[in-house]
Amino acid sequence: MRTRPEAGTVTEDANRAVWLQQARSHLRNADPVLARLVDELPPMDLYGALLFQVTGQQLSVAATRRTLTRIEALFAGHLPSPAELLGVDPGKLREAGLSWRKIDTLRDLADRLSDGRLNQDVLRSLPDDELMEVLTAIPGIGPWTVQGALIIALQREDVVLPGDLALRKAVQSAYQLDHLPAQQEVLAIAEKWRPYRSLATSYLFSAAFESPQAAPVAPVEA
């Protein structure tokens, strides 16, 4: 596997920046709920998205939120970069609520990103199946974790996961619905997000793990 960005990365990054600007503008104009989330929740990079996904494995939304809040407190209020995570005593991560297995997974991934075996720019350029193969070779990272990170960090496709319980709960919370939406209702709400449903999904997933003291969103019609 390549470990260095190829020539043209600057152009690719510029194209991605233009895409993100266009996508955010579209979502702001299309949906008042997402307009607030776009302004409040910056997108995660690939490592942050994988940390987010690994932390939430087999945990409730509330437990994941608490753990992420404690992790952020160790790093001046933000999710750590690979180098930052490697620089903290693993025992501190355990005290924050991560299991030793999850700590091993996140440190293994951080090691590979820090020593050049993996490169976030190169990973971002890989086809989905190749990225899946590379990342699932790391113990503790499975296909679901990678798929979630693809949506949260890479926004590659116009994808929505209407059957995902976490997304349905995130939609219920963000849109202040008095019921858990069915798959078809999620799809109907998501129709206005096209062609940026993956990015919209990433904002909703992120919002689900924000502080419960966040300001409520006024109800709007789907």
C-alpha cells in the first residue's frame, strides 16, 4: 500500500474544500435543522471519526456521550489527533471510560498513522473496498466501524442509512418528533438533503453525541 500522498494532493484538498462549501450551503438552505448543525458541528477527520465509532461500540448514546466528553476534557476540549492520543497515559483513557481493548485499538491505529504505515490523505483516496480491507486489518475495527467513519469523515456518496437505529434516534431528537421515525419517514426527511445525504447524516450522528444541554431545535415540518 502507498504510504505517501501522491502529487496532486493539494488540488484534491482544494476540490474537497469546494465540495464541502457547496454541500454545507445546500444543507443550510434546504433544511433549518441542519442549518444549525452545520454551523455548530465541524466535520471530523478520519481518525476522529474512527475514534468516535470505536468509542461507541456496544455502548448507548448516553454512555458514549459521557465517555467522549471525558476524552475531550483530556485534550483541551477536542478529540485528539493520533500524536496527541499517543502522548497521553493510557490509564487516563481508561479512567475516561474506554476499555483496554478499545484503548489498544485506538493506539494501534494512531501508531500506524504516526509512523507512516498509514496516511490519512492516502486512505481518503482509496476506494471503499480497499479502505475497508486496510482498516479492518486492525484488531478492534470491523466493517460497521469503517462504514460509519466513511459517512462521518469522508462523505463519499449520497448515502443515508434509514434502518440504522442510531440515525432514527438522531432524527427524532434533532427534529423534535414525538415518535421514533420509521425508515420511510427518515427517507422522506432526507430527500431534501440530496445529493449530500452522507454529510447530513454525519451532522446528525455528531449531534446525537453532543451535550444534552445544547439549545433545543424548534420543530419544523419535514
